[in-house]
Amino acid sequence: MRQPPARDIRPTPGPRGGQIAPFYAMEVLKAANRRQAEGHDVLHLELGEPGGPPPPQAVAAAAAALAVESVRLGYTEALGSLSLRRRIAQHYRDSYGVAVDPARIAITTGSSAGFLLGFLAAFGDGARIGVSEPGYPAYRNIIAALGMTPVAVPTSHETRFQVTPALLTAAGSLDGLVIASPANPTGTMLTATEIAAIARWCAANGVRLVSDEVYHGITFGTAAATALAAAPDAIVVNSFSKYYAMTGWRVGWMIVPPDLVGAVERLSQNLYISAPTLSQIAAEAALDSTAFLNAKVAGYGRVRAQLLDILPQAGFDRLAPADGAFYIFADVSALTEDSTAFCARMLTETGVATTPGIDFDPARGKRFMRFAIAGPADHMVEAARRLRAWRR
């Protein structure tokens, strides 16, 4: 199948905040909450948020910090607690066999702050930054809000919804590129070989690589590869929100190339001062919670297997390969020409909340929708059963 051409998707000139598109998953959440407030039940498959509690070790560490009579949870330095940064460096040695200097690690207020800091530090006004479509909508929205130009790189089933060097060449001149593996919304992954090929393409074309690795740890088969193994000068963004199940703690991290450390530190000082100290304490304990967290991932895997069996029976039979993360991305073009209206009707008639594809692909998203499957297992399976009954 011939890929659509890449295109600039920067909003028209005007106040940047007012031009930013909504995050439709949050709009669906509002509608779902209204339904619940009216006394109807809702099964939430719209938000990419882990089910269940964070690691008990993280909670205990935070409670212990608060229990100290003389506790003073003041600011850390802008790049974060040195203890946490050293522990993250150890994580890279243990998990990937990659050596990372703790001086290159910045603790951020969630991965969202990491992307903001990374884009501001690395790129100037008007910079052209490639983003995969379908892809996480905040990439293009943050890039546009900063006065830069997100360049959509359309992908498809044929490329497993990931960019390739050929697609990047067709996209035209780029200053930066964002990749994600596992990806939101598709759950597809890049192999180490594919990441290396993209890294070589970036190096040959003077393109700064930004790697979103927030779903590392949530894979079903092959472990995810870090871009640092192939591109030591990449900007790598990760978070304690997904695998570590600490969404509301708002803490993440970046691996920053040496030439950008000073800029990221100064930006952090001025924009955030530092990530929340209590969250940093809890995050360090979470890094030692592998057994608890892997059991949680195994639960996602069981739900994934059940839904991959039930959803095709409901007519959702054109699914992206769900290699990792906790999403199932469906091509629903055989069922509807407007997935936004389809998802709204589904919520009204079944109580199942899902996200329409326009969140992730403004050009082709009416053909797609996303199921987020990290909620309580019984809720997820019940949602699939309701959809099977609804479609019959």
C-alpha cells in the first residue's frame, strides 16, 4: 500500500495555547464521568493508566519520609536527587548493559516535562520534528505550542505502524525525530536492529533523535531495546507512570546528551525548580520492586490474550500487533466512517469508554479506535463481552 505523504501539522498562526487540539482521551473521560454521575455504569478503556496500586515499597518509602518528625521535603537540585539518578544509572547497566553517567540523568515532572525540556533544549523556533502517525498526540501538541513544526510521518500495517528510514527520507528535511517503542496507541515495537537503522539515518542526515521509552517493561515476548545502545547522543525519555504504576506521582526521567545537560538544568530551574521530592523518594524504592511490577505486567498479558480472542468475535478483527504497552489499536473502517461518533454511541449503548483514532492520527483517525486494557481484569473482559453482544 502506498503511504500518504508526510505533512506539516503546525496550527495556523495565533496564540499558541489557543491553537492546541484537545487530548480526546480526556474528553472521553469527561463524557464517561458525566455518565457515571447520572447513575450509569462505565467500563473505562479510554485512559492509558495502569490498574491497581503502585509498588508497596514506593508507598512505604514515602510514608517513612513523611513520618520523620523533622521532615522537610524541600527542593532537590534541578536535575533531581543524586541518589535517584545513580539508581537509574544502575538500572541501565542491569537492564540494558548500557553505561550512563548520572550527570546526564535529569529527573522530571513526569515524561511530559521531559519532552518539553528536551524539545526546548535541542531545537529552535520553527524546527521540523518528525512524529509518527498514528502516535501519541502530546508530541505534536507540545511541539506546536513551542513554535516548532511537527511533521507527520504516516505509517501503516505494512510497517507495523513504525517509521522506517524510507518513510523518513520521504518526509523531507527534518531537524528532529520522535520514536516510541512500545508505541502508544498501537503497542508495536522496534527491534534493536530497526532502532540502529533509524539511528544511522538520523546521524547521516543531522537529525536529533528523541526516544520515548515510557512503556519499557510492559512487553509480551521480546524485551524492549533502548535507543542509547545505538545512539548514545539520543534524548531518551522515560517515566514512573506506566510500568511503575505511579501516574499521579508525576515523576519521570531523561537521559540527556552531554551538550544539552546545561540547557536542561537551566530550563528545569526556571520552569519547575525540581520534580516533587516525595515522589523522587518513592520512585527510588519503585526501582527495586521488580517482582511486584512484573506480576502486574503478567496480568496485562492475560487480559490482552483474552481480548485478542474476544474482540474479533465482536467484529474488531483488524488489530495492530500488540507487542507491548497496554493498548489494542483497531481499524474499524469496516464498521464505521466516523470512529468519534462510533465511540460515543458505544459509550451510550454499552457503557464502554474507548478513544477514537483522531487523537492519534488527525488525517486517518476516523478509521481507527484504541482500547486501553490496563484496568481491572474483570472490567476489561466484561467490556469485551458487552461489545460482542452489542455487535451481534
